[in-house]
Amino acid sequence: MTNTYTYQRESGNVLFLILIAVALFAALSYAVTQSTRSGAGSTERETSLLNSASLTQYPTALRTAVVRMILNGADIDDIGFDAPSGFGSQSAQFLVFHPDGGGAVYQQASPDAMSSNAAANWAYNGNFEVPEVGQAGAGGNELIAFLVGVTQPICKKVNEELGNIVSGTPTYPGIPDFNATTDADLTDSHIVVETFPVNDRQDITGTNNAFTGKPSGCFWDSTISGGSFVFYAVILER
């Protein structure tokens, strides 16, 4: 009798464990199903967040390189952003991406961040000023990095993360409008020797001055290739 009771109790325990396993498997299957159903939207949000973080971090690294070059005696007007494949006659000490200059890592923007789904070059110049960033007026142009053609979700996410509040009625919610008068300044892949012109200076303002005092942001420019979302980041304020 004792052996029979023991076997029945063990059999009952095994059955109970099997039922628990079945319940856990059912719960896991339900969770996987729900994740699959909502996966596209979740993945898009996560990708936008990661890429927006990447966009804002890269100019910060370049800023560090530029400041180090200036501290080592380079004049801001001589600093160049040539890609490694374009290193030429200019002294290495003035090149941001040269090991003997700024020592910054040269990289293109990720295809995931671009509307074209292709890696893209950054542009660098000193033809614009951001109001209330650095000094105002003549000679107050900032050294700025631009990236033309980012996706709309990333452009919006950048502004959200940076706290760029947009009032009024921009073309796209959360994204200020700003049309650069010289679009070539935004699309040149690099500069050889930087200069800071005064006569063609243009303030980056945005819808209802959304970018005033903002060293970084993303805007909609309707004049570039029929319209493009453009990310900008001040590398060095002046």
C-alpha cells in the first residue's frame, strides 16, 4: 500500500509540472505573437532613436578634434574636413581626419538614417550663423556640420530629444521649415580650407525662430532636390 501511494503522489506531481509547463509555453507563444504583430512599429521607433543618437554624437566627436587642433596652434580658417581619400597638399596638422591633425574617425551617415537608404557624406562649412549661439553679427558664423536627406522619423526624433519646440504650422509636425539660400553649402561633401565669409552670412532660424539658441536640430528645406530633411550641428561656435 505504501509503495502504491508513493507512486500515485509522484505521478500527480509530474502531471502538475506538465500542466505548468504547458501554461508557460502558451504564455510564451502569446507573447511572441503579440511581439510579432507590433514588431514593425517597435523596431522603427528603436531604429529612429538609435540613429538620432548617432547623428548627435558624431559632431560632438568632431568638435573635440577641432578644439584640440586649435589648442595645438591651428587657425580655424585653415582647418579642413577632407576625407582620407582626398588628402592632398594641405598640411596634415590642419586636417580633422588625419592622424597627425585632428585624429577624428571619418565616417558616413548610416543608410538606415537616410531617406535614400544609402550611406551619405556630411558637409562642413562656416557660411551660417545660429542666433544666440556664439557672438552675433559680422564674423559670428559658426562652423557647422550638415547632413542632408535624413528620414522624417529621425528628423522629428532629433528635435524631440534636443527639446526643439516648434510652434506655428510647419510643413511637417515637429520639424521646423528653413530654406537655405545657398543649398550648395549643405551638400558639399567636404571643404579643403575653411573660411568664414561675412557678406553671404545666413541665420539658421526655422519656423517661428525654433532654432534660436539651439546648437543642433533638424529642419525641412523645400528647395533641395524637391525637399529634404536636413540635420545640423554646430561644431564650433564663434
